[in-house]
Amino acid sequence: MTELLGKRISALRSAKGINQRQLAEKLNISPSAIGMYEQGRREPSLALIMELAEIYFPSQPVFFSPDVQPAQRQKIMLHCSN
């Protein structure tokens, strides 16, 4: 799970056109922490995952919210897997 999450963080970061340092600055964490998450060597907290969701999907409801409809959840997950 950690490795898959890391790959998604990396892919979304690259798709947004930002480097690890820039993402780290947005999240107020170190660039090495981003690297460890992307390599699957460390697992981000739920709070950090929520912040990532807000960065990558600002116009979407947070995908952990119970308010998210199945169609929206599927769209978000498809976007993450690309």
C-alpha cells in the first residue's frame, strides 16, 4: 500500500509540474520526506494525505469524505491511477 501511494504522489506531483522541493514547501515538510513517501519508505499521515488531496483536487470534495458519491470517487481514483 505504501509503495502504491508513493507512486501516486509522485505521478500527481509530476503531472502538476512541480518538484519535490516545491511540494514540500506547500506542505511545510522537508523535501526528503516527500522523497521517502514517493519511494514507499515512509507512510504519510492521514492529515498529510488530506492536504495532498486539497492540492491535487481543489475543485473536488475530499475523497475521504462520506459525502463523495460513488461516481465522484471513481473519477478521483481513475485520475490518481494515471
